[in-house]
Amino acid sequence: MQPNATSELLVTNIDNAPAAVPNFDEVVQHYWQRVFRFVLASVRNVNEAECLTQDCFCKAYKAWTRFRGDSSVETWLMHIAVNVVRDFFRNRRLQFWRSAPVVDASEVGCILTDRKLSPETNAVVQEQLRNVWAAMEILPTKQRTAFLLRFVDEMELSEIAQVMGITEGSVKVHLFRAVHAVRKRLGRS
Amino acid sequence: MNTHLTEEQISRYIAGYATAELDRHIVGCAQCSAKLGSLENIIGQFRGSAGDWAGRECRLPDMATLSGVFRRSRTLSLRWVAAAATLAAIAAAFPAFRKPVEPPVAVLEQSRSDEQLLERVNAHLSQSAPASLQPLMEMLPLRSDLKNEGEIR
């Protein structure tokens, strides 16, 4: 994660003015897509991801004046996003009559056809991707969260630990189990 | 390390359990290096697909609309607070509306007989002379009569 000028500016603003509610517009503009990407990869449903991203920023807006700047805005927002996603799956477990969202492989696959790959390679990659997405559906929430934060958001282990509210050792354990599950899934195909 | 890395060791390596020994082995072993590279490539493709999917579907919200949503949610939470306060007030007032509980009949009778007994004891104690001298006391004129006689004299 390379901090750019805008994120540095935001962190500075927050350090200086804890009640800087007007600056929240900048936070939304800057971090919306990033939060949305994590939430979408977690829930694998565009409509639900949009609602949950909005929930996340809504919670952040309410807590904005209490934000002390102990961590970066990004870490703080991702922490809220992780909790929002966790609550979503917790509620969903109670709604047992609703089936889990399934990623349409063609939806993800159509992106790859734009790349300069031979048809054979493209087919193999699509199959592998389908398996990784399928593994995401069966992984427990903590393992999936650790996997996505590490390999999609490219966060450091210490950052993931902060976002998930666990130790770095626990992050490694969740990551190991997630990677092992993904590899099993890939090996089975 | 003479043998190749196991599946578990490769997973551990990717998960962040890298050691100097594992690093050395991967650098020196083409087969393990290829295995690791293949896994990293798949993860890279996955990252790309997740990023592209989000990029394609992400619509930045209109700030005016979003501010409205934020304000509404704040009003909504205030409403919840008001509703909770009302419920708490009703719950607190509820015992005041309840009818007082009547004591059972046996308890009432017991207390009645206790009162009668106390009255009898009081009457007995308030007597100026013992019971055996009571007939003599009745023969004496009342103190008020004696007072009246004195006045006439």
C-alpha cells in the first residue's frame, strides 16, 4: 500500500481536528472504492456490497468526531468494514432459508478475456479463478477476511492484525488455513 | 534441505512463515520455486479479477444524497433513543397502575382477633381498681358529683 498525498493530507487533518466533519466528504471520495472492493470480494454480491459499503461509511460518519487518529483512516475504515461484513454473515446464518451468494464465473471471466492470453491459457486461468472464488464461499469469515486483506488489499500482517483486532500470530494461522484450503480446492480440479 | 517442500510448507511460506532456510531452498530449487510461482500467479490473477470486478461495479455515491442518508440515520438513531426512553418510562410507571394485592382471608381474621385481644387488655389495664374492689368503687359517688356538692356549699 503506497500512501499518496491525499491520504497523508487526510491523516494530518484528522490529527489536527478531531471534529472535522466537513472533511468526511474527502474520506468518502478517497476510500469508497477500496472499501467497496473488500466488501464485494467478501459478500460476492454487487447490491449487498453497495448497501454494506454505505453502512460502513454511515457508521464511520457517526463515529467521525470520536476518531482519535491512533491508526490511519484507512485502517480505521477497514476495521469498520470487517465488522460490517462479519455482522452481515452472522445475520445471514440466522436466515438459513436464504442461499449463499454464488459468484457468476462468467462475470469475473469476462474481465480476463480482455487480457492478452491465449484461449487455452485463458480457459485454465478462468478455471483456477473459479476455484479460488469457490473456495472463498466455503472459507470461515476470519480466514476469508485475512486472505482478502493480504492478497487483494495487499496489507501487511501487522495492519491486518490491527484491522481484525487479533494478534499477528493469529493472522498467520488464519492465512495459512485459508491458503491451504484454496490450494486443496485448486488441486482437486 | 535435500527434499522438496511439502504442500503445507508452501502454504506456510505464502502465509508469512518464511524462514531463511525456506528462502534458501526456494532460491536453489527450480521445482519448488515453480510451484510457489504458480500459486503466486493464481493469487495475482485473483487480485486482478477482484479489483476489476469492483472497478467495474463501483459507483461513487452522490455526496448530497449520501449526506441525506447520514443525516437520516442520525435522526433515526435519535428516534430510537426517544422510543427507548418512552418504553422505560412506561415500564417504570407500570407498578403504579397495578391494583394493591388483597391479603388472604385467614390473615385478615387473625389480625381482627389480635385487635380484639389488644382492646380487652387495654380495657383491663385502664381500670383504676382491681376487679375484686370493683363493686365498692361503684358505691362511691363520682368525682364530678363531689365537686358539684362543694360548689353548692
